[in-house]
Amino acid sequence: MKKHLLLLLVFIFTACAYPTIGITHPNSTNPTSPSPTISQSATSGTIEQFKITKDLNPITVRVNVIILEDEKRPKSNFSLNDAEEKSLLKDYFERINLSWSKFYAPSNLTGCYTGSDFYEDSKIRFVFDYITIKDSYAWNYKNSGANLEKKNYAGISPSENWYLAYLDQKIAHDPSVQKGINVYLTMDGDNFDRLYQSKGAGYNLNGIEASQLPSLTKLDRTSSVNVPNRYLKYFYHRYELAKEHQTTWKETRGWHIGDAVGTAHELGHSLGLNHNNQYHQSNACQYSLMSQNWQHARNYLQPTEILKAHKNLRESNLIQFVTEDSFLGNTFTIPSNTHWTKTQRFYSNLMLSDHVELRISEPIIMAPRAAITFGNQSKIIFEKNGKISYPNGKEFANYVNKKSNSIIKN
Ligand SMILES: [Zn+2]
């Protein structure tokens, strides 16, 4: 699976930098030598040179927290009408933004990526909508055939044919729901009554969560995360652990919210990250948020992985889930003739260097606040399905230094 993903990434990388053959300009500069119009400041550079800098505005990804209820039980999950439960749920999910905005430099890089670069902030944020759906089949993940205690995970891992695929489609086509990553709060229906009545005493459920990697080929595909038994865990933390450790709910509430690091890890998968990467084996870096070991610090992400997530936010089905106004504020320079043959969404300005031709064959989406600046005698050539629009579908208009012959439609 990972190899397949890497191959696709490599393919897109080469496709994006495809030089136009057969068109030469007498005054064109050698594309390998830096053009004077390319600024070397931190917030300007080619797409391949992209780095996270403090001055960037974060990109915001929408997440729909789907609270599944069993209509046959009076109480079966967090209730948005219960102030205590609602605030707990919100604090839990907001904790994910702390995981993605405040990284700590590892004191020891053994087992990790060993580059000297470090980003404190991914510049990626999540905004959460909370939606309750009554559906007893969906509520009980045992209906998928999975048994977490027996390590049988088939059916509960989000995919195009998992047990909630029908709900993924229903939500995607519901005009009242904004497109976002769907996080389903599911339940072990076989053990619910026992643990609800005991207020978490005898809690023995496996704590696995599961997520879905982004798609680089199906840009309208849904992305989902399964977070089972969180409500039963709430009872366990509130009553059982408080009793066991002779402490208060005030303290164990903090432990409950600390579990959100696990869901922050799952959203890492949603953004295209794995437990391993080209620098280390699975779980080898004890600081990485993408380690599966809950005893690891999990408060760090290596810069290459943060950049991988940003690349997926430009090139995968994740482009559907980013808020309309998201804008990093940096400028990507296009230093040489380029042919874009795939859809991309940019949260940055674009700057065509002098004499550069940018061919665009598939739709490109630009942030409403972004500008596209033409260098001297540079051109954008639209062909096939090529166009540039805003996230709402309206034609992009914010060009700078545009001349009458700057844009050519073939
Ligand atoms: Zn994982």
C-alpha cells in the first residue's frame, strides 16, 4: 500500500515539473540558474522548496464528528443537549489542534529522522462540526463482523467498502453537511449495556481506532475515521479511574482528553502519514505523533512528514475538506516551463518567472486571497479541462501584471 502511494507521489512530482518541448524563447534564461525575479526569502520559493515558516497562516481542515446513536436505547452516546458531555466532547477534539500546532524538538533523534530542521507548528488546524445520527446498525460496530478483542479488524477500518460506506455516501450527498473528514463515534453494542450500567467498572475493551489514507486519484472520495467506545471510556475515566486512583473527575477528565492524541494520530493517517516513512521503520521514532505506542511521547512530527501532509492537502481528495478561506500567504514561484496535468488546490500565491509558460490541463483551485503574478513575457496556457477557479467554482480573477496575451486558451 505504502509503495503504491509513494509511486503515485513520485509520478505526480515528475508530472508537475514536465518541461514544455518545442517552444523556445530567444531571451529565456537557463532554467537551472536562479532568475533575479525569484526571491529567496523564507516565504517564497518553488513548490519543491516549500518550508514551514512562522509567518504562514494555518490551513484549516473541516472534520465532521458523527455521534452515532441507537434509537432503541434512551442513552447510547454523547448528547449535545447535555452541557457536561458536550463540553467534554469539544475539549477532546480541540486537544487535537494542540497536537498539530505545538511540537517539541526531540532531545535524542535515535530511531528518528535525523535532519537538523524542526517545525514547531504544522500550520494545519482542524475545525469540528458535531452531528448526531440515529442509526442502530451504524452505532454498533460489531455489525461489521469485527471483533477487536480477537484482533479481527475487518470491516471497521474505513475504506470504500467498510460497514459505514453507505453513511459516507449519505453524508457526502447531504447538502446540509459541509464536506469534511468524517470521524464516527461508534460503539461495541454487545458490551454497551454492561459498561453503561456499571459506569465503566470492568472496562476491558480494546482501544483501537482506524483511519483512511487520502486518495490521489479519486478527488471526490470521502475520508473517514472510526473512533469506537469513546462514550464508554468517558464513564471509565469519570467513575472507575477516579475511584481506582482516589482522585477527582477534574483530574481524570484531563486523562480522558489526553486520549485525543490517539485521534490526532488517526487524522495524521487521514493526511497521508504512516507509522513508518522513508527515514525510519514503523514506530521507531519514540517522539513521533505517528508512533502507535501510546507510551511514546508522540508530541513531534518530522518536517518531511509535515510537508507530506501539505502536499496531500494540495493534491489529494483532501482538497474537498479545507475551508474556503484557507491561505498560507507564501508565494510559490514557477521558475521554468511547467505542465500541470492533475488538479491541485493552492493556499499560496503563484509567481511565474520571466518567460515561463505554465500549461494547465486540469482544473486548478486558488485561495480567494491569493494572487497570480506574471513575470515578463510569461504565459498561462489552458488546454483540455484546464481552468483556474476559487473553491466556490467562480473563475479566478486576481492576476497581477497580466497583459492582453498573458493567458491563452487552446
Ligand atoms: Zn496508526
